[in-house]
Amino acid sequence: MYSLLVPCYNSERFIDGFLANINKLNKAFDEVLFYDDASIDNTVAILQQKGCTVIKGEVNRGPGFARNSLASAAKGQWFHFHDIDDLLDPDYLTKTATAAQTGNSDVVLCNVDWYSTDQKTILLSWKYSDEQIKQNPVSYTIGHPIGGINGLYRKEKFTAAGGFDTSLRIWEDADLHVRLAGAGAKFCVIEEVLSISIRYSNSASADQTAGWLTRLGLLQAYQKQYTDKKVRDMVGRQAQLTASKLILSRQFDAAKSALKLSELSGLKVPDSKSPAWRILNTILPAWLRIKLRIAQLKFAFKNSPNG
């Protein structure tokens, strides 16, 4: 049995389009559950008028809590989370369910395209590798963040991993997959775009500063939790990327912390193929290299066309 789990908040304008989209699926879900996160519009009333099953939240507690509540209520052995303002390919469940039943997987992922609000322009394409994720799932999921609408999940493994961290309102979906990997979940990737995200400027993920500060906190937690060298190397690379993003947001102290995290993970700052930096990496102490790297990035971003 397969369940479609849909968290929503103030989503009345998306309901008709979402229901029309899932009605076009070539294989339908066995149940569709909605969780309303204390909307102040007519989301609940409209869904109920259309015969939908709605779990009503009395207090807004964020996407992680909403999804965990849906997962607990789901009758399906497998379930998929989908945001009400996003879309599914007609073959989504046909292909993911086949992979779930024919393989030995706990999580079946697909690629995702992110479209502009008018749905005319692809802004991002999130592509994943079945071969690479199987080599080291923890390292891969840290280095290749996975969204909340990518996967079909075995309920038993989702529950064993603890579900979503409800303290997070940004990066909670990427963190889920790292923890699933850490709990020994087996991944399968269908390397096709079967899920479509629509990007809106008022979404929580649009707050870049809050997002990258949250990312830094998660990377610090992963560095403490995992001792595998490949995982540590990936934490270091992602910490250096995060430092760049934090400098763009003028979060200089946090950027310094990110670069220190890279050094702590065993990856020197900067992770550069430049001959000059390679020499400096052998003769300069970490604190000085970090200081120079921050100055270099500040100068580069200040003088870039978007600086």
C-alpha cells in the first residue's frame, strides 16, 4: 500500500491544481492524507469540501512536525511526501513502486527540476547517482542534499531513523536523508525527473542567511557523529562551500567557524588546486590560512558583477 502525504499551510490557491495533477497519475496512491499546519485561510474547509482527509494542526509547528504526523497516520507500508504547491510526473508512482518492490531498498529517490513561479523556466536541476549513493550513503547525502519531495520511503525504516528533526524549519529534508543513511537505509535512485518543484520567493528556503547558518550547524553535528574519512572529507568540502555562502551574506564570524570546521575535519583551507595555495597550505598555520581565505573571498565577492 502506498500513501501520499501532503503538508500544507495557507494553501487554498494551490488545492485545485494539486488535485488535478495527482488525478493524472498513471498509478494512483492508495490513500492521500493532508496535514494542515494551523492555516488562517480556507485550506481546511476547501479540502474537506472536496472529500479529502485532513489532519488539523492547532498550532503551526513547521514542516518536520507536519510530515512526522502524516507518517504516523499513514496506513501505507511506503509513503511519499509532496508539497501542495509542487507537481508529480504521471509516471511517478508507476516507476518508484516498481523499484520499491523489485529491489532491496528502503528509500527510492528520483531527480527533481525546480521551476520558476510561472513554470516556464527551469532554475535548478537536482540530479542524483544510483551508483555513487550506494558507495557511501552518508557521505553522498551530505554532499548532495536531497529534498522533501524526492523520495518514496519504507515506513519501517523512516520510523527507525526518527523521522524529521522537528527543531529544523530549513534543511530538515536534507538532514532526514543523512540520518536515514546513518541508520543503514538502502537507497535506490531512478535517474529521471519524476518530481517538480515550483520556487516561490516567500518560501522558508528563500532566506539564504538563515539557511546557511542552519547548514553550518548540521555540518558541525555530522563532524562529531561520523568518523569515516570519506564522510569527514565531505563535511570539510561542504563547510568550505558554506563559508563562501556565509561571506556573501556578510556572516563573517560564522564563515570563520565553517573554515575551522573544515580544518577539524581534516581538509585544509582552502581546498584548492592553485599552486600558490598548495605551497601556502604546507608552510602556513591554519589560523593564518583561514584569515587569508576569508580576505580573498571578501575581495572576490566585492568585485564580482553581483557583489
